[in-house]
Amino acid sequence: MNRQFSKIMLLFLSFLLICPAFINAEGPKQTERQTQELSPKAAQLMADLRVLWTEHAFWTERYVVSAIAGHEDQEVVLARLLKNQDDIGNAIKPFYGEEAGSTLAKLLREHIQIAGKVLAAAKSGNQPDFKKYNDEWFKNADDLTDFLTSANPQFDKNVIKEMFYMHLKLVTQSVAARINKDYNADIAAFDKNLAHLLHMSDAITEGIIKQFPDKF
């Protein structure tokens, strides 16, 4: 099933590489121009990272649904979601090395583990715990921002931080909507989160290409 899903995502992301305006409402013409100028290696990196961040959105939503409903697949879905964090870490190792890739995976795993605590607190209505873990969640976003901007001076710290913050806000909207059984709002939040993560993925790709032009 995972192999089939990956194939579907590759086809979907290949379409997005041809029509990038669908994923960047803020600047479709600029994104389309940048995409057309990519070398084959750069285009492949963009496609690979888009698949990984699409999976991040997909499996996060699957986990939210499963955890709130108390489904039997909750732990299995969580394991698959955590694997996605390792995959994203592995994707940067060719550029930043083994240790850096492992560090990114560790921070992203923490991102997911804290998210589970935020979700549980929201589901139970425990406001003190929700605030505690939500603060930890945003601190983790700061740590991810610091890591990426330290590794790559091409990244604008304020831009990267805001991207992570927006991701957390959209996931929170999705959780709140599903708890309140407002499924239309949940779907809308997921759609926004997916588009946002694709935009963030492209920003990361562009930063890597600028930092390592000889590799592309």
C-alpha cells in the first residue's frame, strides 16, 4: 500500500512540477519561472521533497483522525508518520551529512511527539496541558528554524520560522475542527496545510540549490 501511495504521489507531484501555480497562490508566475529554469537534478530534488512533505501532511491528518476517534490503527499510523520524519532527515544527508540529517529527523520526530500531546490535551479539554505542550511545540519550531538557518545561510530565519508556525496553526485548526465534528473546516484546514507545506518544501529546495549550485 505504501508503494502504491508513493507512486500516486509521484504522479501527482510530477503534475505540480508542470503546473506549480496550483500550489503557490502568493506568486504563481514567479514559481513557474523558477521551476522552468531547474536542471533535471534540481527538479528531481524538488519532486522528492514535495513527496515527503505531502506525506507529512497526509499521515499527520491520518493520525489526527485516528487519535481523536480512538481507532485501532492509531499506533501503526503514528509509526508511519514518524518514519516520514526519518525520510525527510535522510533526504538532506547528501548535502549536509549523516549527523545533520539525523538531527533534523530527531527534531521532526519531537515535532510529531509533542503534537500528539497537544492533540490529547485538546481532546480531553485540559487547558493547562494544552498550553504547556503548545508552548513546547512552538519552541520545537524555533529549534527547527535555528537548525535549518544555521546549516544554510540562504534561508531567511523569519521566513522559515513563520512557515513552521503557520504549519502548527493549520494542524491546530484541523484538530479543533475534527473535535468539534466540523468536518468541512477540517478538510479546509488540511487543504491549506498541504498547499503550505508544498510551498515550504519548495523554499527548502531553492535554498539547497543556491547553497550547493555545483551539485545541480
